[in-house]
Amino acid sequence: MTRFRGPLPVLVLSGIGVVAGMVVLEAGARIAAMREERRQGRLDRDLGVVPIPHQGATVTLGQMIRRSEDPRIVYELRPRLDVIFADARVTTSDAGHRGPDAARPKPTRTFRIVGVGDSYMFGQGVADEETYLARLPGLMSGALSAQGIETVNLAVPGFNTVMEVETLRNRGSALEPDLVLIEIVGNDLDLPNFLWNVVDPWTARRSFLLDFVRGRLESRGMARTEAAGLQEAPRDEAEGGGRFSRDDDRVPSRYASMVGLGAFDQAVADLAAWGRAADVPVLAVTHGVWFEREMLAALSTNGIPVLVLRSALRQRARALGAPDYGRSPLALSPHDLHPSALGHEAIAEELAAWIPPNLPRS
């Protein structure tokens, strides 16, 4: 009988074993991806079966939203909510935005700031009165020649820039703003959760194993809940892409025009055009984003000043004895970079000092 000698047979058998192991792992990752898609949910499949929450209920994002009549807004907050979301009390107005209703018509000599954004501006993880928009009037009293200053928070967790600008175009004029403030975050080029294509376990265009490893590294240490569909609020990361997707095979064709740098640039141009037509100044705020050069270029081209908070928040973090924002009391946790109540207070103070000199002189 012929006997194999030397290292070659061992190497061959080892290679076969490695390939077989990778195949098994890839198959397991594909099964896990299908389960994760089912766990997080899809808007068109799951929204109709998500229970409407009662007052005081602890809820997921999916229980707080309903489908919007505007296909470019996609979903919006339910009106008249009083619930616990991300460990904080959230209420919504009759008009379906966070906090109390805005008087219509606007009271005389009132300076009204309308904010559009996603979970950072919305205030995920803090109470209504702790968001930086809610704090601004108290910090800006006397800074403007108005009898009163008030804010309206149109931000919704999971929105990207296209959805935010479309919301303003739908609701902005009726609110009679004197200033529009938009917050830009790292996943504003991306498609929010709940809107994905159905996972195709047979596709050869992507490695589910690689996606699985990358996802676990991104979500390391983050708490998970096991509620049914539409349970997870999309996460925003100050310096990265968060949990959103802009992969061609995951973005349904009807949302393709809402995703990517081109869509962001067009949304910024639309925002500036709306401001000119309404004679309302537009300002932007950001923690800092991975596409910062492109963001600054788009804002500059359209004449929108921007406050980049990164340096100020780093200095505040170091004053608190922390090495950076993410590991300071300014963030909810090192794994969840949404601002804490203290973080929102810091942002409000920075904005209160920055806004008045950046308004048109008139």
C-alpha cells in the first residue's frame, strides 16, 4: 500500500479542513442573518402587527412609529404618546413631534427654532425636558430681541438627511420658524433599519460570515432585547456608519434615491432652497462625521453655517476627567454615544453661544 510521506498531504488535508470549516461557518452566518432580519423587523411586513402602546408602557421604536403618507419620509412618530423609550419618558404632541404642541399661529414676538434630525437631536435616552432643544430657550433668553424663544423638535430616531428635509418641507411652513437647525450624524447617508430588502441566503455577492463578524464587533457590549419585529432603534455613531446599510443588495429600489452622498448633497441643496424661499435662516450642528470633508463642502456651497462639536465636547470630557467624549458622562455609555442629559446640557450651552452671532444681521 502506498504511503503518503512528507508535509504535502498534511497541508492538503489541513486546507480541505479549513475550507470545509469556512463553508459551515458561512452557512451558519446566513442562518443568523435571516434570524436577525426577522428579529429587527421590516416596516412593510411588521408594522401592522406591532401593538400600539398604552400610556406609561415601555416601548420599542416600532411601537412609536406609523407609516407616513409621504414616501420620502417613510415613517413618523405617533401622536399623543406618553411612553418609556430607551429608559426615558417620551411624549409626543397632537401633531406627532416630541414634546408639547406649538401654538398656531405663532405668538407675537416669539422666536421659534425648528429642529430636524434623528436620534441625537430627538434625545434618545433622555427625557423630553433634558434634550438640548428643550434647554435652548432658557439659555438664550435675552440673547435675541424677542419676547420669548421656543423650540419644536421634529427629529425622529432612524431618519437620514433626506427624510429630515422632507419632514421640514411638509411641516415647516405651518410652524412659522425663525430658524431651522439640522443635526448631521455619521449614518445620514444610509438607509435606516426596518427598510431592508429581504435577506437572500443564496446570494454569492456578499459574505454573511464577514458581515456577522463586523456586526458583532460594532455591537460589542450593547444590550439586546428580544421583542418582536421593529424592536431596535437604529444606532448613530459619532465617527462611523452605525447600524444602517447602504449596500446595493440591501437597499430596496424605491429607496435608492435616498441613500448615498449624492442623496445627501441634494437634500442639503433642497434644505437651503427651502430656507431661501421661506426667508428662514438654516444652521447645522454635528458631533463630527466620517464624511466630514464632503459634508462641509455641501454646507458651504449652500451657505449653511455649521457648528462642529467634536473639539468642544472633547475639552468638556477632559475637564470631567475622561479621555474622550465616548468614555465621559457626556455620553450614555462607551457603547452608546447618544448624549446623556449632561451631554445635552453641554450641547445646548455650545449652541446658545454659537447661534446668535451666526444669524443674519437683520
